[in-house]
Amino acid sequence: MIEACKEISKETYQRRCVELATYLGIQVGSYSELPAQCVEFFDLIGYVRICSMLVIGDLNRGRSERALATRYSLTRRQIQGIKESSRGAARKSWHETRTT
């Protein structure tokens, strides 16, 4: 289970929301430009899950766990949990394609 993240500011939260939206192909320049559905979804999933997709992309680009923990205001343990969850999902996906 992923533990709670360090205290983050409203500005940091909003910046990560915009980064994730951009990562998902939604072109916005600021938090206020996000569609209401995105804002509701991001509020529902929370900061750690918002960051998890960004973290996975950064890990795939070779960034270190320590650097990502600092960048996203998460603990190294949270980064490791995200990494392990991603690996587990990839293994499950690979297995499903091989057995169907």
C-alpha cells in the first residue's frame, strides 16, 4: 500500500494536474483551463495517482528514484511502490496476451 505523500501546496497539485493532462493529450496552459471532468477526476484519484503516470514515464526515461521523489514530493518508498505496481501490471498484461 502506498503511504500518504508529503504535504504539497495547492500550486504544486495544480501544476501536476496540468502536466498529467498534457501527458494525456489535453492541451492546456493552466489549471483553470482544465475541463471540469478532468478536475473532478484528478480530485478523485488524488496527488499520488496523478504523479504515478508521470513517474512511470520518467522511470522509463532513466530518471532515478531519488530524483523523482524530490521532483514529485513523494517518498522513495512511494516511487518504489509505483514502480512495482507498473511492473505487475505489465506482467499481467503480457500474460493475458499469451494465454488468449
